Amino acid sequence: MNSSNPAVPENPAAPASTAPEALPVADMESLKAELAAAQAQAVENLDKFMRAKAETENVRRRAETDVASAHKFAIERFALEMLAVKDSLERARIMDLKTSDAAVEKMFEGIDLTLKLMDSIFQKFALAEVTPAVGDKFDPEKHQAMSAQEHAEVPPNHVLMTMQKGYLLNNRLLRPALVIVAKAPGPSA
């Protein structure tokens, strides 16, 4: 031991002073482990939060779509009932009563005005007719075939006659058009 030089410590491996901030290596390792665990938990919680936020946004969008659809098609049952009234008025209008009676003419005039009013109401509420013309291609999405008849002039799978108009509500089928479809003539005997 060198006691003549007081500036040189006796044990060079020992720290010059033991400060209260200095922690043992084991405590430092446990703090690092705790920090790593806290960071992992923070990442997991952020992921859970982002997923919950995305799910909430999806639910909100679905609810908006459902509400919009409910508004758009709320009159569907009412519209179906009104179609029968319009069908009856149209059938009454095509009746040809060979008479010149003024009362009958006024009745037809009233039917025409009622039909025009119904047409404007239907247009206002996005209720559109499906009225295939003779020769139109049969569309199973909008037409319902009631029967098939042989016909030489109209191609097979094309409309031969419309028995009842169909209707769309906001471009969604409310009632299909009832049609007779042409089929190819059979072999001649």
C-alpha cells in the first residue's frame, strides 16, 4: 500500500465515490425489462384502440346505409297497394263503350286526369313502370313469364305480349311485368 501519495486510491477498481444514483446492474436489467414490457403493452393497447375505432366507424357506416335504405324504401308496402288501384283505372280507361254520352266522356276524362296524377306521384317517389314492348328481350330480373307461345315473327325468348306492367321502386324491383314469351315454332307435321 502506498501511503505516501494521498491522491491515488488504494483500490483502483473501486469507484472514487459511491453516489446514490448509481444502481446495481441487476436493478438496471429489471428496469429495462419493465420498460420493454410497458412498451409492448402500449403497442398492444394502441392496436386494440385502432381496431375498436375501425369497428365503430364500420358500425356507423352500416347504420347510415340502413337508415338511408329505410327512408328510400319506406313506401314499398303503400306502393304495392297503389298498383292495384292504378291497374284498375287503366283497365277502365281502355274499355271502349261505343257511346257518345257526355257523362261517359266526362268519366273517361276523370280517369285520364286521375292516371296523370298517379303518374306524377309515382315519378315523385321514384316508382317507375316496367312495360316491355313486343320484341323486347325477356329479362328474368324484371319480367315474369306467364306462358310461352310459338311465334314465327318474334324471336324465341322475346316478349310477345305484356299482360300486366311491372314496377321498380328506386331501381329495385317492386313487381315484375307479367309477359307472354315467344318460343320457336315446332316442326311442321
